[in-house]
Amino acid sequence: MYSKFISYTKSNLVPIKIFYRFMDICINLMRSLRIYKVIYNISLVLINAVNRKKLLKFYSRFIKKDDLCFDIGANYGRRTEIFLKLGARVVAVEPQYTCTQELEKKYGNNKRVILVKKAISDNYGEEELMISDSHTLSSMSKEWINSIKSSDMFFVSTQAFSWQKSAKVQVTTLNQLIKEYGKPAFCKIDVEGYEYKVLKSLSEPIKMISFEFTPTQVFILSAINIVEHLASIGEVKFNYSFGESISLVLNEWVGPDEISNILLNLPKKTPISGDIYARFIC
């Protein structure tokens, strides 16, 4: 039953792995010239600009005008911008000070955006945020940081970045966010290894959820824990994507057992992260 998904996954990863192996060589060169961090941050901006039309088309299948969207781990608001272009209302959740300052500049006067300067967890109060010298890699999971450093994921595995600073941030739960602002049509979660903590407190289905997964052994199991939790609160189907491909890998959405099997059979040392999409069947 699962073999067609496994073979499809592996065959599609071959050109991706070759490309990222080539990128790894280039990155080693850039690092030796001390320009890697600059190039990395510039590339994020360029990728977003080039992919804007693709992102609009991709998300338009999930988001309609006046839908409520949660952007959890909003960072500088690149996904918030896309959701707004589609006519949605957005609750942007971000605990990093530098990012919230940027979000205030962009959306402080936009009545369709609510900025929540907190992190989402499975409890309330304060937690520690490890701050990276690249704002996209700050995380509340020490385990994720250690896992990434020892992995073959090219952008951090070679110690190009550091997490030397930390800050206490306010946390709330996904259930509380829904209670305060309403149930979203789409909930995007990108929190660098903290996805399970975000979703484990969810007690009711959301029409569509996307959450990042990291292809290391520990965090594949974490992704499967999320799948199992979501399946426990409603009937749900899954799909996934790799990196910034902005395309779903599977032609058909699959159940919890199938997506878990696919994750477990990803080739070892897969060099890129991805996103899992969960669609609840009402």
C-alpha cells in the first residue's frame, strides 16, 4: 500500500540531494571568504521575491477572501504578506524583538493584521528563546539546535551560525489564541523544532494546518507525534513539500499511517526541511 509513496519520495529526492551537495561545496567556499551569512540572508529575500507569484497560487487553494489565518512564527511577515494579498485577515505571532519591530513597521496600521508578541507553547508564562545570528533560525528548542548542528542540513550543519544569545519571552497556547481571535481557516506553523509543543495543546480541528518538519531522526519522530495527535482530534488527510519548492509531493492526500510511513522512509541525511499539510475533513 505504501510502496508507491516511498519510491516516489526517494526518486524525487535524487536531484534535490545532488543540488544541495553542490550547494554545500559552494557554501564551504563562501564561509572561507567570510561572506556566507550575508549571502544566506540575501538569498532568503531573493527567493521570496522570485517565488511570490508561485506562493500566491499555491496558498490560494487553501485561503479565500476574508478568511482568518494564523501565521505562527511570522518572522518578518513574508507569509503574512501573501495571506493579506489573498484578502485574508491575519494573526501574526512572533516573539523575537527584531522581528516584531519590523512587523510593527509593516503592519502596525493595517486593520487586517493583529500582531501577537508572544510564542506559542503548551502552557502559559515565560520560556527561553535561543536567538540566532540569523533571525530565521532562532528557536525555543535546544534539542533542535543540537540536532541541526550535527545533521547534514547544509545551511547550519557546518557551524555557520551561532545561538549565543537568549531571551525570556511570553508564551500562550494555540487553544487560547483561538479563544481570543477565532478559529482560523489556515494555520501556518514555522517555529524551528517547537512544532509539537505548539500543536499538542490543540483540542479541536482547524480546517488546514501546515507545520515544518526537520529530517533528523529525533524530529521525524516528533512530526509523527504531531500526526498522531491531529488524528486523535478529527479525521484528517496529509500531504507534504520540501524546502521552498512550493509544491505538494503527493498527487493524492493520504491518511496518518501513510504519511508516517513516508516520513520514516525518507533517505537518511536528507539535506532539506519541509512542511506537512494537514487537512481536516469536516
